[in-house]
Amino acid sequence: MSNLRELPIVETAAAGVVPCCAPLAREPLTAPDAERLAVMFKALGDPVRLRLFSMVASHEGGEACVCDIQDVGVSQPTVSHHLKKLRDAGLVTSERRGTWVFYKVVPEVMATLSGLLGQKV
Amino acid sequence: MSNLRELPIVETAAAGVVPCCAPLAREPLTAPDAERLAVMFKALGDPVRLRLFSMVASHEGGEACVCDIQDVGVSQPTVSHHLKKLRDAGLVTSERRGTWVFYKVVPEVMATLSGLLGQKV
């Protein structure tokens, strides 16, 4: 998967996280890889943030702005705060369009995390 | 996947977490599901704990005791502490055999998390 290092979408991730690594069931993580990946899992380790991430991921085109997100039981500034945390962890990218900032999932990163927890073959 | 509710291995998970949910890219999580799943992601959100989890997962039979784990740069009591946290989150189960407690990954839970982050189809 070394060619992923050249994908612009990965280079724009704020935390500079690059997809990596074989499934955990096949071989243990190195300390540096664990450091990078733990940042992502930590970002998903908050119930509100995880739910917001799922709302962005399942929204049309895998992207959404704060204006698309409702009924999560927290204020719009709190939603924005959580979305920025997801961006800082490299799970989503952001782009301003007029009044709103749109957040978009990084499919390669999701695939990496999914593969990491998947079967070893 | 509702038949997973009847698997003993799931019932023994300390946090009582039951695998669930469609891929995030397909539909958003409900608040209760996000609460349960965030506990697992949070447990993986520490670099040392994530590395230990990968060591257990990749060890023979997907299980290991503290005696099998070396060179992680933390003391054996700290390793034990982290393994208990993984157990409390429902990611591993534990079983005492003589002097040692053995920790074993819960394949259904890993598959759930992998599927959650996987493609929507």
C-alpha cells in the first residue's frame, strides 16, 4: 500500500497520517504505527464524535457540513469542535464553501482501520 | 447478525457489548450504539494499549498472557493494567490458568468494528 503515500488526499490530512499496516491478527504493530493509529481510534472513542463521524460518512458523497447535522443533542459550536477533532486526527478533510465548512471522510483511512481489525488473510 | 447475541463469548464480555450495526458509510449510528462502540474505540485509542492488543491478536490462537509480552517499554503491572482495560471494553476475554491470566481477542467484536469502518456494500 506504499503507493497511498502519494495520494493528495492523504497528504492533506492534518495529522499527516498515512495508511499502513497489516491486520493486527497477522502481525503486531510497531510503536510508531501504534502512535499514529491510536490518534484515530481515540478520535472515534467519544460517543458524540463517533456518531457525528457516522453522520458524515453516511451522508451523500461521504461529506457533510454542520448545517446538515441535527438532533445530536449538542450545540452547533460543539458539533464544529468535534468535527475539527476528527479532521485533526486525519479521519476527515475539510473545505470551506461560502458560509459553511464541509467535512469529508477519507476513504483510504477508513479502509486502513477496517483492514487493521479484519481477518488476517 | 442478530444470532451473535446468543454467542457465549459475547455474553462474557465485561462491558456487555454486543456486536451490531451496519457500516458507518451506509447509515448513521444511533446514540445507544455509538455509546457502546465508542468504549471500544477509546480502549484502542492509547498507543501502548493498541500495540498490546495487536500483540494478543497476532499471538498464536489469538491469545496471550503477560508472560508472552515483552519489549513494549512498560512494566509488567502496566501491561496487566492495559490488558484489563481491553477486557473491560469487551475487546478481549480473560481466563486464569495457573499463575497467569490469558487474554484472548473476541473475533466477533473485531469483525464488527472492521465491518463498521468498511465499505457500505
